[in-house]
Amino acid sequence: MDKQKAMVLAAGLGTRLRPLTDLISKPMAPIVNKPVMEHIIELLKKHGYSDIVCNLHYYPEAIKNHFGEGQKWGLNIVYSFEESLMGTAGGVKNVEGFFENSTFLVISGDALTDIDLSAVLAYHRQKGGIATLVLTEVEEPSQFGVVIADKELKITGFQEKPLPGEEKSNLANSGIYIFEADIFKYIPEKTFYDFGKNVFPDLLEKQIPYYGFIHNQYWNDVGNLDEYQKGNFDALEGKVKVNIPGKQIREGVWVGKNCRIQEEVVIIPPVCIGNNCTIKKGAKLFGPIILGDNTIVDERAVLYRGIKWGSGYIGKDASLIGAIIGFNTRIKDKASVLEKAVIGSKSIIGDGIIIHPSVKIMSNEIIK
């Protein structure tokens, strides 16, 4: 059996997730306390992919330091650094030699999914096209690039973010592809080149057949802050099959190593608490809640439907309601962070400060 090879696209900037991605790249944004890309790596491993190449550009060291050469997952991971972005296809062309003329998979490192990649490969082999695109049925095609296909699921056209009512399809391109090595003939070297904008329309023009695979599993492109929150909560609620870190101490409650939970703490699931966390007397956690490693929740703090990345703390009598907080951020005593507010990393919200709904605060800010 040949080694199965895959490429994880991890060079994006994640601008729509700012301020969360001010200091990290989008593939490192955590979903239930694990970088979203780690869930993709685990999915590749589950489906027999052993050799993986990742392209990097923005904050590349964080990705390299976390995944290393892949030993922790029993994989072989190598990297391709892009000084300037090459586009989805240009980035793949850059590592053509890695694939040694074999059939290979390309997948985004910053989407959340549990798609059956083995079924996609079997379908690709059965269809015999140069490429297979994984397609997701979506409710609002205007948010996505949609793909038009015939009865045989042979792809016949594309629409980029069609206006409501003008869409010719509700099938979104999921950014997961299987290619034959012949695809490299259609990608120029050392040029910014994109699958969606360049390669796929070119194949249509040249009448080279390729196909769509419609899946019925979970897929979320984590494209904006609302989707990021939804992806976290869906993982906690079991709507997407991922490995949640920590020990499940009761239905819907996961707790990491070396945590101290004092008396009179109320925990209503689903809740995921990272390693080395302290939750002090009288604090209340109403799920869905995700607390990253090394977080301190002080006495009587109230958390409801929130995500708090690792380190930093939430002070006495503070409240976090439907908000997302970056790493190493401190919410001081009696401060409140309200619905859909997002606070970047390494910031400080002073005593008694109220951060109103939907307010965004960049990283490294002090509000007092």
C-alpha cells in the first residue's frame, strides 16, 4: 500500500477572526482547547494519511512548534514556508515533489469537520476524474462560492457568493480536494494561483472532467467570529466528532490535569476546562463554556456561553456572558464582558469596567 499523502493549507491570515488572530494564525485558533488544525491532523490520521506537508506564512513558528515533525500523532509532517502568499494552487505546486506522482488530498487547516475522507477517496477512484471537490449543502449560498454540477455530479460551473435568489446551486466548495498528479500540468510555477479562481475554471474550459462529492457530515469554515463560537459549542455538544481533551468527569463536563475546583462551584454542562485551572469558591459556569489551560476563575464569577483561551484570569464577581476572550487576558474584579464582545489576547479589562455587546477590543490593550 502506497503512503497516503496530504497537504494542509495553513498559510492564511484569518483576518475575519480578528482580534483573536492578531497574535496567532487562524489554524492555531483553538476549538475545545485544541488548535483547529489539530482536529484536521487527527482526522487525516484516522483516515490513513501518514505523510503531510503544511504551507506556512503568518506566525509560522507557532504551528511548527506545536506540530513538530508529527511524532505525537504517529505522522510524518514537513513544512513549506511561503515568503509571500502563493494562493491555494500555487502553494500546492510549490511542493509538487512531495507527492511523487501519487493521488493526494488537499484540506484547509482552519476549518472544522469530521468528513469521511476514506469515502471521498473511494468515490474519487470510482469516478476517475482529475479531481474531486468535497461539497457542502448550505442554507445561505450568498456567503460562499457555490459549485454547479450535473446529475452525475460532474462539475459544470461556479458562482462566487451569488446574490440571494440568484444562486444556481446550494453546494459550497468545502476546500477539501483529491487530485491526480496530472493536476500539476495546469498550475504554473512560482505564480500566485488559486484553485477556485484559476485551476477549476481552466479545467472546465479545456473540458477535463472532474466531480463533486456531496457529504452529509459536519463542516464549518470557521469563517467569522460567530462561526468560530458555533464551532466550539458544536464540538462541546457532540455535533461534530472530535476528541475533546481532558477527562469526562460527568456527562458533558471535561476537566484537564491538575485542576482545583473549590466548594460551592456550580457547573452546568457542557463545559470543557483545560489543564492547571483553578475555579474558586462560589463561581458559576453555565455551559457551553470553554476555559483554556492555566486559567483562574475567581470567587463568585459568573460565566455563561463563553470561550476563554488559556492563561490570564476572570476576577471576583466578574461576568463573562456570551463573549470570547483571547489568551493571557485578565478580566478584573466586578468587570463584565457581554454578548458577542470579543477581546484579543494579552489585554486587561480593569475593575468594574463593562464591555458592551458586540464590542471588539484588540490584543495588548488596557481598558480602565
